[in-house]
Amino acid sequence: MTHYHFIGIKGSGMSALAQILKDMNYTIQGSDVDKRFFTQGPLEDRQIPILPFQESNIQPGQTIVASPAYNETNEEVRRAGQLGMEVHPYPTFLGSFLEQFTSIAVTGAHGKTTTTGLLAHVLSGAEATSYLIGDGTGRGVKDSEYFAFEACEYRRHFLHYHPDYAIMTNVDFDHPDYFADVNDVFSAFQEMASQVKKAIFACGDDEHLQQLQADVPVIYYGTEEHNDLRAVNITADKNGTHFDCLIRGGEKEQFTIPGYGTHHVLNALSIIAVCEYEDVDLEVVRSRLATFDGVKRRFTETEAGSQVLIDDYAHHPTEIRATIESAKMKYPEKKAVAVFQPHTFSRTEAFLDDFADSLKGADYVYLCDIFSSAREKKADLTIQDLQERIPEAVLLSEAEVSRLDGHSDSVLLFMGAGDVSKYQRAYESYLGVEKETQAE
């Protein structure tokens, strides 16, 4: 039996992969920093040991998988090298592992995690399915027909994969610390397209994805007329969003999803497209789409009196607009209050004006200090630079969250990819909201 040791096991992808292998009855342990992250709860539930970094964790006979965040400066990676043991980078290991399944990669600048979760939920209703989701969720079934997984474009990590299918949700400029511009991003997706074995399902409403060149069929989905699968008659009510799907111009099929906003309709269309291609029973698809509970930190709701508190990972202007749109569609009678924490100085600087423009879609705006990444040096930029572009915005610290209590009958959107959740927890503590807290 293979014994796996995961260096950096609390990373979202690493945690999910460890869960998958544990479910498949492999022996798993891992190591990481002492800080608690939201990803370690599922590891603890599966009784996977989480150790502090130390040389003694590395023993002959182990198969070692390392997060891309760690290299020879890490004592365990260094010790493995001294012992002549191979260290498998996470993307490389995953690329080999998925070859035993019908693999479906989900990639895009936005919507990867939610779409992967939705795909896994729908396919699991039809066939045995293993999946790896970017919110740290993983499930392994040894004899799975399908393997659905999130494939990240950052540093072109997804080029380690040669999946049977790929869903491409959109192309947008992000990760300015790595990509030069949107054309550089598209070039990465174009290269990824050349590695897909059977078919690509791409959002045809995206002007960049319309330019894809591939040696396999490209099936387009969207709301515009030229798409192979098209959503029409989109409406929303308290029960969710309803739409008709035209499949290659044929008869209309009706669907209902719990999410609100065009981006959720597009996510659902991508799954319908995959399932139509794989001949998954339409009634299974319809029922599973209607029962999706979502994924962690994507429009996660908590009721607090006349307020609704929403925790969301939105950290890019496009995502902020989508989150505000969802809130206004689901709660049209409430005011939308944005509590935004920018993520990384490089992204904040690159999108300063776009952030300001997207946040103006909310009725009120609060700004939290910029969350810095460990991979960048602190810049001269400050949160005041963003505030200057939104004159009505108010700066907010953890100690001042009680100010949010003044927004009765409102939706409070806590948005960001850093530790913005701590502001929500502080506010819930102030209100006396009783709920199971989730560590970051």
C-alpha cells in the first residue's frame, strides 16, 4: 500500500487531493504551518494526520507530493532531496492521477470552483464520480467513471493536464504578478485547448473564447444566438432562476437553478453541454441542477435579523459585479452593502479603477485594508488609493464592524480572497449570531 506524505497539505488543491486518496483507502499524512485554515476540517474528519514541518516527517518509502508554494527552502523538500527521494509537484502528480478516469477539467478566469462543484453534483447523480474542487473539497471513488477537477491557469499550472474534456468559463485578465495582459492569459488557454483529448465546452458569449483553435470539437454555450446551447426566457423568483435551453436549435428544455445572476445560468449551461455530449439522462441533469447547495465561500448566506450576511470569494472586478448582481436579483427589496478587502497589492494596483467602478454597483461601500500575498513585497499603494476613487466609501477595521448594524433590511456582502471572513465573524460576534464558525 502506498504511503503518501503531502507537503503543504492545507492548500485547497492539496487538501482535496489528500481527501480523494484517503477515500480510496491509501495511507495519507501531511504537514503545514501551524495557522488554522478552512481546508483542514475535512482532513480532520477523515483522520488524516497534519504535522508541523520537520525533517523527520520524511521517511524512505513514502510518495511525496508538494504544494507549488514550497521548494528547496522548505526543510522537508530539502530532506527528501538529501535522501534521493522524488518530490512530485501537485500539478504534475494530479496530471498523472487523472489519466485513469474520464477526466473533465474546469477552467476559466472566474467561476471555476462553483462550476466544478456543480459538475460534480450533477455527474454524481448519474455515475460514480470523483472530484477535486478549489474550495478544498475532494471525494474519491476507486472505480469512478468520471473525475471532475478544477484546473487553475495561474502560472500555467493547468498545462500539466491532458483531460478528456475541458469546460472553459471565460478569459479575463487576472494575476497581474504573472500574466502580462489578457492576450497572455488567452495564449495560456489556447495552449490548454491543444491538450484536450475529446471536446471543449466553451462560453461563446466570451469574445476571447470565440477565437479558440483546437483539434477537437468546441461546443459553445451561452445566451447569444450563435451558441450551440443557448439559454432563453431567463426569469427569477424566490425559488431560483428559471430558463429554457435550446440544444443546437432544437426543442426547448426547461431548467431551474438555485443561484441568481447570468453567470449561474452560464455555469449550468456548461454542465448541460457536457452531459448532453456524454448522454447523461436529461431528467437526472434537471433534478440535480435544481438541488445544488453551492460551494464554500461562494455566496454563503447567514441570516441576522433583517440583514443577510454573505461570504463570497469575489476578488476581481468581474466577480464583484456578479456577486452584487446576484444579491440584487435574489433580494430586490434590500439594499446591497459591499464590504470589500482587496487581495494583493499587484492586483489592486492593476485594477484600481475597475474595482471602483464595480463597487459602485452597491448601495453602500466599506473598504478593508489590502490583504498582501506572501509572494509579493508590500507596495506604496494603500486602501486610501481605492477610497479616493469611491468618495462615499468608508474605511472599516475589525474594531468598527458595529457600524454595519446601521444598515437594516440590507444584504451585507463580505467579499475578498484574503481573510475578509474575519470581519464577518467579528460582526456576527457583535450581533450575538450563533453559528458554527469556519476557520480560514
